[in-house]
Amino acid sequence: MKIAIAGTGYVGLSNAILLAQHHDVTAVDVIPEKVDMVNRKESPIADAYIEDYLKNRDLSLTATLDGDSAYRNAELIIIAAPTNYDDVTGRFDTRAVESILAQIRRVGSKAVVIIKSTIPIGYTKKISARYPELSILFAPEFLREGKALYDNLYPSRIIVGIPKGKEALLPKARLFASLMQEGAIKENIPVLITGSSEAESIKLFSNTFLAIRVAYFNEIDTYAEEKGLHTADIIKGMGYDPRIGDFYNNPSFGYGGYCLPKDT
């Protein structure tokens, strides 16, 4: 299958490498230096698995600045463009996604389009109505910076969302899920095909829950410090309860990175 991927950040490049193990993948970017690095089998981002796979694995992967050609010839297009959150307007900036969709329409592509950029709830349904000639699905990404490819090789789950009224895209959603399973190392990956708004909600609410968990254990640490208590013992004792678990509970300076502050 011919696949085009818009964006060579953590999401785009990790998906490109995952799929290039079995399919012809063209990664599109607007930055010449990043395109050149990928074509030299060098990673433009810090990720040990991405660096290793680019250098040592047999991948059918090329990078290009020519989005028109890549999208026109593709059977599947993944959009992994940045959607930064604007603190002033209180909205995600989806202009990059919309620019790529307009380009896909302009070149007359018949490909199935998978949005992997983080977007607001209801966005896929709205944008699908704006581009009725395009087959648009949403598949949230659950990866960590620096471990993006690892998290795609060993995913916790695969979610694919279909806009309401576009239920005929169900076979395409199943096909995409199968492609992600094919490239993964982990077996028996949970797959959920659902509505696009539900899929968008899963992404945002998952990250919000993780942010709450970090904040909660930080509050426990603050309380223990004020009362002269041993934080580690408190958290260890809580973690023995399987409903709470011994994970994602290390008090720190807070949560940073790209996703959690934006998605909350």
C-alpha cells in the first residue's frame, strides 16, 4: 500500500517507520533539513528506537517536500501536523490540519485520510462535513516524547473513530487498525472502532486523567512534607491496592512535555 504521512515529528515519524516495515511510505514535511535527515536515515528527533530503526532496519521510507505528489498517489494519508493550544483564545490551532486537507482535495486524492493530530471534540465530524468528498477518520495517538516508536510497537490500544453519518467507512477503519497491528511487535492489542467524537474524547480525557494522577500524588507529597511523614511509604501502601496500582505515582516537579498541559 502507498501511504503518505504529513509531518515528521514524534507522531508522524514513528507512524511512518512503523508502517514502512511492510508498505511504501512517503513522509512529507516543509522543513528541508528534516527531509534530508530522514533520507540519510538520520532521526531529526531524539528517540532511541526511531534512530535505531532508521539506521538498521529495511524500511520502504522516503521523505519529501512535494506534498502534492505524495498525496495524489497515496491510498492512505495520515495527518500528523501540530495543533498547538492557544491560551489566549482557549482553542486548538487546527490551521495546519485544514491546510493539508485543502491540499489533499486540491490534488484530487482518493485516499482515506487519518487525522492523528490532537483536535477538539467534534472536530472530525465538523471537518468531514466541510470536505464531503474526502474519507476522513480520526485515530488518537498515545505516545510519549522520546519513546514514540516504542509506544507504537507496543501500543496500549488502537482507537479509530468514524464521523457520524459516515458509517460506510467502517471497513476502512478496520483496515487502518490492521495496518497498525501488522507493524507492531505486541500481540493481542485491544482495538476499538467508535465514533470520531468518542475517539477524540478518549484522547483528551485519558491525558486529563493522567494529569490529575500526577497532581494528586504531588499533593500527597506536599501534605507529607508539611506533616513530617514518609511519602514513599504512603504511596507504596496505596499502590498495593490493584485499583490504584504502583505506576504513574512518582512525586516530581509536576507534569510537563507537550500533551498533558495542552490537553488539560
